[in-house]
Amino acid sequence: MPGEIYFDNNATTRVAPEVFEAMRPYLTELYGNPSSIHRFGSQVGQKIAEARAQVAALIGAADPVEVIFTSCGTEGDNAAIRGVLEARLDKRHIVTTQVEHPAVLGLCQHLEKKGYRVTWLGVNQDGMLDLDELRGALTDDTALVSIMAANNETGVLFPIEKIGVIVKDRKGWARCTSGAALPFRLLLLAGIRNVTGGRARRTWPGLSGWERLRKSLWTILPMIPSGSESCAIVLKSRCFDHAPSPE
């Protein structure tokens, strides 16, 4: 784009050259089915396993099997929310915010029509949540609290660690969309049950949508093998050291 300056990297970012090179063989040569028993496919399956292990190590997952790959963040959000609701059929209340990504807003609006009660938390003039409002919204019927880590429009970081503690104290389930942020170690320490990451973010230069959720194994090629290179770039940039405080 000659003569133009692009300011929307938080929405989507050009794939890093290193990630593209890592993907190239799976776009042209190594196209076998990773679930196949023959060598041509199984060698791809091995690369997926390596990428999954590296992502798991980066975010502090207890086991690589907790990391599954989906085609995008929207699919990950839907899988996470619907999966929790399937596991907690006796509870019919969801807590989220009015400023979530459309993938979450649209699904929660749909679930309201299906009989779920949704509490929509507001934000103040600075775009920040009121944690007392969150505390007051939780009930024994709350199935899930779904709140993004960073707003993709305003850049505001929500206090996910504190949110996790509040929900955990009520023995609830919390999940988080983290496509626009990378404070994963905070999220996991806070007891967040699952985390959805996105592709092509500033801190994820080419890694496709993925979901940290137990007992699920979905795969998509050719982007998954590039996850290892994406993780390496994240570690090299030391984003954990420079992430802004949620305070």
C-alpha cells in the first residue's frame, strides 16, 4: 500500500516472513492428511503434535492435549461457550460484557432466544468494567462468565486475574478471548478455565485461531505447523516482560 500507513494491526496483521516460510511446505509439498496411517500423512501429524506442544509450553498448559486448533477465533469462542453449557446443563445464566467481540455477542444474543438468561456488564467512560457489578451478577445458576482480555476496538485491558479470582471464589467457570492480548500466564494462574487465541495479531504473527480446552482435538492445515515459529517470535520479543498492567 504505497503512501498509506496501516493502523489496524490489532484487527489483522501481515504474516511474519519467518512464519510464512514455516508454512510454505504445507501449502505446496506436505499436504497429507495428518490423521492417516501412511508416512506421507503421519509426518504432518508429527509436526502438528510439535506445534501443539510448543503452544502448550508457552501458555503453561498442563498437557498439550489441552490445546486444540480451530479455523478462527470465532469458532474457538463458539466451541468454548457451547462446550461449557453442554457440561453444565443444569445452569442457565451467562455473564458477559456489552463490549465483547461480535463472535461472543452474537452467540449470547442467540442463547437468550433459546431461554438462557444473559447479564450484560457495562463499562465506564474509560471502557473499564465495574468488578462489583460482576460480583453482584453471579448466582448459583451462573454457568459461565465470558470476558475478553483486551478490547479489540479500544485496547483497554480488563483485569482478568481479578475476574478469575472472583469467579473461582463462587466456584464458577470463567473463559476468556485473548486474540488482542497475550497475558496468558496471568490467565492460567487466575483459574481461567479456557482461553481463545486469535490469528494474525500483533503478538501472534501468523498463528491461527486456537482454543485451550480439555479433551478436544481439532486440526486445520497448513497454519498449525507455523505455530512453533509464531511461539518462537513471541518468546524472542519477550512480550510477557512488556505487557501493560491490568490495573
